Amino acid sequence: MEKEATHSPAVDSDTFFKSISLSNWLWIALFLFVAFTRFHHLGDKPFHHDESLYGKYIWNFHVGQGYKYDPMQHGPFMFHASQVTLTLFGVSDYTIRILPALTGICLVWFMFYLRKRMPPGVALATGWMFGINSVFMYFQRFLRHDPFFSLFAILSVYLALLFLSDKKNWQYYLFCASTSILYCIKENAFVHFLTMYLFAYFFLFAWWLLRKNKLRDIFEKFSMAVKVMGTVTYWGISFCIYAGFYWLAKQGFDNWDKAVQTYWGVSFVLFACLVGFLIYLGEKVRSEPDSKPFGIAPSFFKDSHVFAIGVAIFFGIIALLYTTCGTHMKGIWGATH
């Protein structure tokens, strides 16, 4: 009788390791390298001046003394997010730096997620550049807003491009969430989105000019982009008007704080009315497919409800964090002046 073939564990494991491609080995090595360089002896370094300042207010919040938004400390995101690690793992110099270190892992994971959308090796090379970059490595072991900002800034750009490519609602919702969190991290968000806005504007202008398309084609093909850019334009003009009054007419108001709250309150109400009007036109187009409000293609209005949900996500996160979950309502005004 022939003996039955047997497979030793050594042979099976050898086959398994040989089946892993060189690219996947490099990804594994990258994740291990980033995890080691971000978390090894994370709590040994003495606190920097900025870390001690932020750590003090994070500690106050953690022990029940509350948190109130103060522009001196930048945005409220880090102060709220840090409570998660302190609650789960206790209070130490190590645990308070866990979230900045995790941003390094998240950046590499995002590159890994996008690897099939890029030419071979591009995502891997980008991931390694994030991993070995000394600036990224330093700040991802540092309790400051910068590692959070770099993560969500990159996410916002990629999510915008993914949505333009795939047109999936969840990509748009995550884009709105990431942009909102950026405004809750640091004031750099204004410059970041001004750059994105100008790039999108010149892209649409070139698309219209070079391809000799009609203007209404932009509303049809890039409907969500036009609505988002219109939103940015609206709030940009609102901020410019506010800045003009601040420098030129502040002395003319007996109660400047009340004037500011009234101005931004009216701006929010007017914007909400515009969004509501878009939703109304979207529902009208759904019930009357042949209608063309203002001569614009119906497809521009059909996703108005999706746009409105994204707007609600954006302002909801800002309101939640700047008011510390509704316990400090004046914080929302601190976000605007």
C-alpha cells in the first residue's frame, strides 16, 4: 500500500511565506517600522513647552474641571480626542502622546487603502516617505495639533478626489467630516481650503475654456463641486464683510459682541434658507423630471439632499466641539471672532 502523503507544518508555513509578494513584504515592513518609531519610548522625552501647556488643559478637562474653547490653544479637537486615550489607558506622558503617534499609522494605512488606485509602487513609495520623514516622525511623537492637521488635510484632498471619481455619498460625507475636523484643529484650515478652492476654481475654468463646454455643463458634470464651492464663496464673502467691519467700524458699536453674534446668526439663517431652497428644488425635479429651475440641468438639484446632509455633518461637528457638547455655548462665537 502506498503511504498517504503528509504535509508538515514547516512545509505549509514555507509555502505561505513564499506566496507573499515583495510588495506586501515591504508594506508589512513599513507598518512595523512606523509602529516601532512612533511608539517606542514614546513617554521618555520631557515635555516641550507647548506640550506642557496643552497637557495642562487636557488634564483639567479629564479631572472634571471642564474645557472652554480659547483661541490661544487653537482648536478644540485635540483636547476632546485626548480624553479617549486617557480614559482607556490612564494618565501618563506616554498615553497622552498615543493619538499623535496613531496619526502616523493612519497615514500609512490610507496609502495602503489607495494602492490599487495608483500606478504600481506609488502608494508604497509615498507611504515610506511618510514613514521615514524626520518631520513627520518628530511631530507624530509630539503632543501638538500638527500631526492631526497633516492627517486630516491629506484625507480631505484624497476624499474630494475619490468623490469626484466614484460619486459615492459616503466619500462626500467623510470629506465634510474631515474638513470640519480641520477647522476644529487649527487655523491653518483657512489657508488649506483657500488653496483647494483656488485649485478647483482654475480646474473648472480650464475645463470650461479648453474643452469649449457651455457653462451649464459644469453645473451638470460637477454638481456637488459647484455647490461646495458656492458654499465656500458664501462664507468667504461673509468673513470679508466681518473683517471689514472689525477694522473699520468696530468702534461704532456700543456692544460689539452682540453685534457679532447678530451678524453671524443672520448669516447662518440665510445660509440655511439657501440650503432649504436647494432641497425644495431637488424634490421638485424628482417629481417633475422635465423641469429646469433657472435653466440649469435637473441633475444639479437631484443630489441637494446629499449636499444638505454633508452641510449638517460639517456644522454639527464644529458646534459639538466648540461648545464642548453644548456645555459652553459661547464657544461657537469664539470660533468666529
